[in-house]
Amino acid sequence: MHDRVQQAAYLLIPEEQKQATHLKIGRLLLENIPKTERQDRIFDIVNQLNYGMDLMNNSIERKQLAGLNLIAGKKAKVSGAYNTTINYFNTGLELLTVNSWKTNYDLTLSLYVEATEVSSLIGEYEQMDKLAEVVCQQAKSLLEKVPVYMSKIKSEFAQNQMMKGIDLAIVVIKNLGLELSPILEEAELSAAIAELQSLIFLSDRSTEDLKQLPEMKNPEKLALIELLGLIGAAAFVVGSPLWSSIVFAMVTLSMEWGNTPVSAYGYSSYGIFLWSRGEIKAASEFSEVTYRLFERFGGDTLKGLTVANLHLRHWKEHLGKTLPLFLECYSLALSRGDLEFASYNISLHSFYSYFIGSELTELSLKLNNAIDAVFQMKHKVPLTWLQMTQQTILNLSDRSENTCLLIGEAFDETKIQPQEDFGLTYLHFYKLYLYYLFGDYQESLKFCLAGQTYLHFSSSDYSLILFYFYGSLIRLALYNEGSEEEQQQWLEQVTSYQKQMKIWAHHAPMNFLHKFHLVEAEKHRVLHNYVEAIELYEQAIAGATENKYIQEVALANELAAKFYLGWNKETIGQAYLIKAYYAYAQWGATAKLKHLEKCYGDLLKPLQEQKPNLTSSLTTETIIYTSSDTSLIFDFKSVMKATQAISGEIKLENLLSVLMRVTLESAGAKKGYLILPQGENWVIEAEAIRNRNLEGELQLTAKQSISINSTNKLSTSVVYYVARTQEIVVLDDATNETKFAADTYIQRYKPKSILCIPIINLSQFIGILYLENNLTVGAFTRDRLEVLKFLTTQAALSLENARLYETLSIAKNQLEEYNQTLEEQVKKRTEELNEKNVDLSETIKKLQKAQGQLIQTEKMSSLGQMVAGIAHEINNPNNFIYGNVNHAIEYSKNLLNLINLYQEEYPHPTIKIEEMTEDIDFYFLREDLYKLLDSIKVGAERIQKVVLSLRNFSRLDESDMKPVNIHEGIDSTLLILQNKLNYKIGKSEIKVVKNYGPLPLVNCYASYLNQVFMNILINGIDALEEARKNNSELEEPIIIISTEITQDQTVTIKIFNNGPSISLENQRKIFDPFFTTKPVGTGTGLGLSISYSIVVEKHKGKLTCNSSLGKGVEFVIDIPCDL
């Protein structure tokens, strides 16, 4: 009534006075409301004053009202009322004077900045551009322009012009002093991460300490990190090569200048890098830092929270736990006016809701609301994501013409933008999934391969896992159709994917372990490892069920069904097919149900006959159905739980226990027995007895195999009746039933209620379930009977499955035992052969050694003969020469002195003498004769030395061990090899350096030891010559011989050459008989072997070879001074 009176009074005010009235009211409100309360009443004040502002003539009052409009606009913006907000800011701008940039700079700047931002939010991009241009012209500093640049960038993103927005931001960031460049090479990335890690953990700082860093205060750095945070998400979505640089810059700024809310985004993004390098635990730690910063900074950490939730949370927690935080981030973004991240979060919530197996009908309704909201926000990219997800759901719900084409009422796949890489990742996944689910594996593989092009845009989000998971399943589905080459390639790819999936499953088994098991099951299927496949299918089903991935429960059961049907196990395959049908129905995938009915109509016929209203009632907690003789209502969830408990056991003993527990609980029985045929007899295989009342403890016993004729636990007449007729027997009051009144068990124990039901499936009589209640008459009601019928059908399937598994397990164990026996036999025979090989090897070594020693003896004998020949043939004639050359020199001197005397006495010879002097070149002859005779003398002396060296070398007269000067032996060997040493290799002859240390006389076989020196030196000379032939860059060929004596009186001789090194492999074989690296015909392979024998066996010493790449070769001889 009061409002109506006010309205009536307002209408009585003449139109020309209304402005003045509003102005008066506004002035009164402004004057009388205290400043402390003005913020709460700001809208009342400003609305009145704005209506009368045309009547304001005072510039001070107009300036004051402009400021009040700024306050009102900011308050309206927080509430998300953007159309009202822009009206306040526009009114404030209208109230400014022409020269307000000079007279009221701060107020003018604030109004322009705020109006620019809100114009962007409401999609008024033309007005935004005009306002932004004014700010860019009038603002005094770059920092004051940053907010309008950010508004412009956001507007580009909202119009799906991602790269345009990023490019603008890069320019502003550069002007603020930070130049970003893409990190393209792995080496650059590794170096950048290493540098960042060293900064993060400086001074023993831990990840936990990061959230305690002080708050960033520097204005320039704050502007920088705000800009980086703004473009980070867009750079990631479009796959910009600058994204890594952006992330590193944010973390570096936080480390050096302190934390801001944007730091949360930097840390979570850095966590993605750590994840990509396999450091999942460290990545999770950085996501925790993000959550802690949310506690510190609140909603300002929105972007960091979104990234951590999208990319990191599912690596250690169930995927479903991301959903509440997506909704929280959505609400936070809306409250802050961040429509971009509001739209992203609601879209991501829809993605992950689909991936966890949310019921499709309910999810579709939620998606409709989300699509409407994002459409209003005018953000095209997340709107596209929502629409393609909605269309996928419509396809699965049988609300599209083609189940595999995403074309319908929500989305058209042909119209997606080619630059929308993140969206294309999900589009390709939805396509490959639909083609796979509906059996077109070739098309599915095409989209799988094409989608891999975009995987790097998804990085660590959940779609990556799905590409790995379905990529493996698709290849295994096609395996039998592929060529040998394709099969090998597909298995290699699956193995690679599984290696990664196993790592992920270790960190988050609730998300990935059942996926790993299902792929392993399929892999064992194609490899015909059926025992392993059986258990893995069960593990996959159990894991998916436990973690509530209903679509993957359905898929695992479907694949298990196909496995058994392909194995001609129709009964078991049918059971899994029915469970797959239930699960798909529970998910709401109506199109898939029709697909299964089309492919497996006969196998699903019993299900349809038993429950014609199944698909319409699976979404409720109770199933209501009608059969030919009963109307029944039972709790579907309880029955499905019991069915899953039975089907979840694959080992026979465990199955029997579970079966008895479930049936007693479902039937309300006091005790029960599972009776199975054994030849011509019936035996109790499992029993369950409830202590005291029906709530008492249950005692279970399995695999008893007790004949019913040898026990008084049950009524045998009832059991035999059921065995003969295969009819159900229900005795509501057993003692009063005339048909079985004469039964001894009934007369003696007087049970109240008995239920005996045959276990039959597809006309195959498998066993009997006997239940009893001795407390209640009529305990087994009709509804319980129907539940038991349903459960015994599942029991029949599970029993056959378990028996098959047990048979295969026994066969597998027998095969393994046989293989073990065979392996032991092979091992024993191999050991015998190895022993014989060892004996043979030792014999060969002995023969080689004997042969080498024989050759050495022959060589030494030949050497002795050679030296003897030299001594006889060379040394004797040389003695004549050497003995007479001194006389010849003396005679020549006398003759020349005589001639000189003749020339002095007869200075003028005759013409005949002069001619003769000239003909024989007398003066040259006189000068050269002494030189000639001296050279003859030197040559004879050298011949004597060579002969002496040969005798010293061979020591023919010293066959026994005796003290010897080692240096003389080395020098004699070098003298013999002088010609080879003087031969020029390339431009240089071989330089010999002697580093002789003081040595005592060494007790040894001198001739044999000289042979060692000879062999080693010749090998070194040959190696240097070979290096020259191979154009080796050998600057100066050199041989260095060093000798020393150690404290333990061991003489060490080292012979080094700077030729090619010897490989480690050849070093191990270098002293083996007949081993040589020289060309055929140039080496026997005995020299070093004989040398080794001489040093080690004859002298009780050591001979070793040392060589490393590019550092030449050194032989070391160690022999004791006195043996």
C-alpha cells in the first residue's frame, strides 16, 4: 500500500519538475547520509542525482557526481550486472569536462579504464576500442595503459582471435622490459628448467616453502605477471611456442619478487612441465602450492586453480574430485566478472562429468543450462566445447541420424574452426570413441591417428589418457585383420602406451589401473594367452566398478563377452553381454543398447523376455517387471550388487563362498548347500550356516565334495526330486508337506521352510541350490524366489566360467611344470656340454701353447744357426779388413809424404807427369784417400758391433740363467732394428727416447728376454707404419723406453709408442696364441703370445698392455731381479 501511495504521488508530479525533484532528493540523500554509510546507499544517491544531472551547473558538483558514478559502477560490476555498470561509467564520462584529463586526471583515467573493461565484457567492442584509444593517447605512463591493453586482449580472446591477443600482449610485455622468445629445442628447455630449479631450491628452500614467499609489491613486476597470466591460458590452448617461456617467466618473477595470485597459475603450469618429464610426484607438489595460495589469496588465484584441477589433480586423485572445484572456480569467476574463465570452467566441468560416466540424460540437461550461460557470456571457444560434448551425448542417446557423425541439433562438426586446436583434440576423441563403440574400427583408427597431431595441446589433461587407452583398444580390435607388419607395429605401439599407463596407474590406480588391465586382457586375447586374459578381464571389470566408471564397466563386460563368444563359450559370453547391456542402460546409452540388440539379438532375447521394461526403469532404484506367472518388484541396485559379487569371482573356491553368502542373504535362509553332480552321484561342494538367528555370523565352507548320501545335513528326497524333475521345490512348512513327510531328515530335524532350486542355463542342468530356514514358516516368499532365479542364472554362468578358469589354470600349471622339467633337463645337458667344451678348450690351449713353444724353439735354433753363419761368413773376412785397414792408412800416408817431397825437390815436372796428374785428378785423390780409408775403418768397426750385438742378442753361449745388463740387451735389439727405425714415416723417422734408470745386473735368460724386446719393438714399428699408410695425423712417431727398479726388487721395462690405440676387446686377447690384427700373410699371431710365455712362465714376471683411445700403446714388463 505504501509503495502504491508513493507511485501515485510520483505520477502527480508534473513532467517538467521531475528532474528537479530527483535532483533535490539526491542532494538531500547525499547531505544526510553519513560518509561511512554512503557506500551501502550509493545506488539510491546516484540514481536520484543522475536523473537531474542536466540541471547541475556547478562544475564541482558535476565532478562529485562523476566520482559517485565511478563508485556505483565498481559496486555493480562486482555483482555481475554489467549493463547497469556500463550506464554508471558512461554517465560519469558524460559529466567530465572537456579538459578533465588536465584538471581531474585520476578520476578521468579511472572512469575510462573501467568503462573500457566493461565494454569488453558486454561485447561492445567498438565502444571499447574508442575508449582504449583515448586512454593510450592521454595516459601518462605505460603502467596506466596496461589495464586497457588487458581489456583489449580479453576482447580478442572472446572473439576467438587468440594469436592476435597474444601478439598485442607480447608487445606490451616487451615495452615493460621483458622480451619473450620461444623455446623450441629440448636442450634449451632442459637448460631453462635446470636454471629455474636452482632458483626455486636456492638456500635449501623446499616446494612447501614457496607458498610462504612474501607478497610482490613492485608495480612494474605486478603488471608483467598480470599480463603473463592473462595470455598463458590462451597460449596453451592454441599451442603457442611461447607458452613455456611465459610459464618460466611467471615462476621466476615469483621467486625473485614475491608471490601474487597469478603465481598460483605459474606454479601449476610449471607442474605440467614436471609431469611431462615423468616427475609426477613433484608435479603434484606444485599443484598443492597452488591450493595453498588459494587459501592465502582467495578467488584471485582462479586461473592457477583451474590449471591444477584440469591438468594435475587426476594424477593422484579420482577424476570425480575435480568436479566440485570446477564449479567453485566457475562461481568465483562469475563473481569477479571473469567471463572467460567462468566459461572455461563450466565447459571443463562438462568434459570431466562425461569422462567419469555421469548418467547421460541428466548430464544433457545440465549441458543445456551451461550452453545457455556461456552463450550469454559470448565466449565462442568454450561454447564450442560444450556443444560438441552435448552432441556426443545426443548421439549416444539415439537422438541423431548418424551415431558417429557429430551433426545435429547441438553441434555441426564441419563448422569447427581449424585453428581451435584444443577443441579439435576433443572432437577427434569423441569421433574415435563413437566409431570404436559402434564397431567401425578402421574409421576409429583414422581419427585416433589424426587426433595425435593435437595431443600436445592437451598435454597432461585427461584426454591424453583416453587417446592412449582407446588407441590401444582400437589397434587390438583390428589385430586379426592386419598384415604381419601391421600386427607388429600395433603391438609395439600398444606396449609403448601400456608402459606409460602402468606408471600412471601406480600414481592413480583409481583412474587408470582398470584401463591398464583391460588393454592387457585384450592383448593376451590376440596372443591367445586365454588364462591370463580371463583374470585380467575380471580385474578390469572389478576396478571400473569399484571406481564407478560405468561406461568402462560396460565396455569391459562387452569385450569380455566378445572374448568368450570368439572362444565358442556362448554361455559365459552371454552372461558378460547381459552385464554390459545393464551397464550401458544404466549410463543411458540407448543407441548402444540398440547396437547390441542388433548384433546379439538371440543372446539378449532371454533378458528382453524377462524384463521388457528394463531400459525404462534402470535409472530408478527399483525395477518393476511382469513375467508370465508373477508380478514382481525388487530392489535393482541390491540385485545388481549381488550379481556383481557373484560374477566378480573367477576362482572356484572363492566363487562358491561368495555364492553361498549372497544367496543366504538374498533368501533369508538359515543354512544352504550348493550341490553339484560328480559322475553318477551328487555331492555338496559348498555350505553356509548362520549361527543362532538370521543376523548371526555366517560360517562358509567350500570345495567339500561330500556325497549327500553320506551326510544327514539335508533332505536327500527333496534333492533327488529336483535332480530328477528339474523343478523348483518350495516347502513352506516341511513337516506338514505330505509329499516329503516320510523323509527321515524332515521327520528327525523338523525344518520349517525348505527351498530347493535347480541351477539351469540354456537348458543345461548344472547343479542344485538347497536352502533351509528352521525358524520361520513360509520364509521363502515369491519375490525372494524370483530374485534367487535371477541369481542362480548368474551363478550358472559364473560356475562354468570358474571351472573353465580352473581347468585352464591346471593346464597352465602342468605346462609350466613340464617347461620347468624340460628347462632343468636342458640346463643339465647344457652343463655337461659346457664341461666338455671347457675340457676341449683347455686341450686346445695346451696344444696352442705347445705349438707356440715348438715354434719358439725352432726360431731360436734358426737364430743360432744364422748367427753362427754370420760369425763365420762375415766376421772372419771383416777381421782381415779391420786388421789391415790401419796398415793401409799408414802406408798411404808414407806414399803421399814421398810424393810431396818429390814435388818440393822437383817443382817442374815433365809434360808426361803433368798429364798423368791431371788424368787421375791427383789433388782430389790426395784429399779423398784419407776419408775413404777412414770410412772403411768405420764400416769394419760397425760390422764388428753388429756381429757382437747378434751374439749378445742370441746369447748362444749362455743357455743357462745368469746375471745380465738389461740395457745392453735393449741396445743390441735397437741396433739390429736400426734400419727399420731410420725409415721415414711420412716426413719423420721414428724417434727413440731412452729413459734408463739405474739397474743392477738381472738374473735372466738373456736371449729369450731379448726376443721379447724384439717382438714388442717390431709391433710398435709396424703400428706406426700402419698409421702412416692410413693417413693418420701422426705429428712425430716416437718410441719411449723406460726402465726402473721398484722397492720389492722388481725390474720394470716400459716400451711405449704413440701409434694407434688398441681396443679394450683386443687388449683382452692380445696375448692369445695366433691372435693378430695384421693383414693375412703379414703376421702369425705368435710373437706376443711367446713373449708372454717367456716373461710369465720362464721369468715368473708380468707382461701387460695399456692403451686408451688416442693415447698410444704401452707394454710393461715386470721381472724379478733374482729368480
